[in-house]
Amino acid sequence: MAKSKLIAAIDIGSSKVATLLAQVREEDPEKLHIIGAASAISRGVRKGQIVNIEEAVSCITESVEAAERMGGYNISKAWVSLDGAHVGSINSQGVVAVAQPHGEVSHEDVKRVMEAARAISLPSSSEIVHVVPRSFTVDGQDGVRDPVGMTGVRLEVKTHIITGSTTALRNLTKCVSEVGCDVEGLVFGGVAAAEAVLSDTEKELGVVLVDIGGGTTNVAIFVEGSLAYSSVLPVGAKNVTNDLAIGLRISLESAEKNKIDAQ
């Protein structure tokens, strides 16, 4: 019987916590087979950030356990979405000499130039979450997407770096750990949404992705196929509900129902 690999993801949002459990099967490694999915009403989360550890752990546990029951597997580690107004971005460059002069660019060279691009000045309260390569330049030839195997002596890279608050990241990691899951990695929600809904053609032509959540809105801008800007606005669908409640002089529950029915 073919073996399968389990992949779990937890999206901790301002309005709900969603958990997804998928299999990657050997006979079909290019596809994800969803075997478990569940969500729970979010508590202890405000505008994408943890504000109450105990309440957040409770709703994450509820979502994770429901997904485990559906899929029939225990989740030991998971990818976790990152959100909140603390998320920022900056574009950076790095340059290194190819290890073998007049030789081919290797994966090790790419790794070194990416590390060079990480050398940026950040506040002590922030840390790097993603370093996304935009394009490479080999001996003056720019616009290279994958330099491995090309001949050259100088390798440059343009990157897009996404950062987050150290405190917010630690609180998020702690909440997931309290559930009994190890954090396999943090993924900015805007990047995850772009991978899910944007095609390569749209990215190449240039596109702005706006992902409106309950308490925040993620923005990701792609230029010539690569991520050029990303940000989080502390405004979401809950603000629309509040405005409707005030303008129509009705309860928040009625405003939410009217908003959903009008879609």
C-alpha cells in the first residue's frame, strides 16, 4: 500500500479558527487530498493578534479536534497562518561571488545569496518571517527566475522580505503549542491566499490581491510575476457590520445577518 504524507494547516483569524488536514499520496504527489476540515468561532483574537491566551487556546483546540475526528489522524505539527497589523515588508538585495569561478551556479550559491539579502536593519522587536526571491541577476543578466546551472562569477538577487512582531509571533506559537501541535512554519495569510487563487499569468501581468477577513485585510501586490509589496490593514468585515448596526440602529446580530443576506 502506498504511503501518504500528512499536512495540517491552522488559520487563526479574528472571526473564526479553521483547521485543514490533507494527504499527499505517493501515487499522486502533485495533488492534496483533503481528509479533514473544521472551524470554530474565534475567541481571544483581535485584529489578527492574540489578546487572550486561554480563550485562543480553547477555540484552536475545538477546531483542531474536530478536524482530527473527521480525518481520523492526530495532528502533531501544522503550518500556521500569520496575520495582524504588525506584519510589514521591505525589498532587499544580496550579492555573492559564485563559489566556482567560471563554473555553474549551484544550489549552495543561491542559498548564500539569499542569506546575504537577509542582512537588513530591523528593530529589536521585529523578526523576518519570509524571504521571497523576486529575480536573480547572473553577471549582469537580469530577470533570471532560476539561476541554478547557469554559468557566471557574480550572483545577485532581489528579494521581498516579510517581517512580524516578535511578541506576536511568540504568542501565536505558544497558543498552538498549548494545543499539542508543533509549529512547522508560519505563513503570511496574504501569501497563502495568493498561492490559492492567483494564476501565474495574473502574477506576470501584475495584480493586487485583497483578502478581507473578519478583523483585518491582507494586501499582496505582484509585479512581473513576483511579490513586490505586502501589508495588513487593521480593518475587516467586522467594521462593515459595526457601521451597519450604527447606521440602521439595529443590533450587531441583525447587522451581520443583513450583511450576509445582501451578498
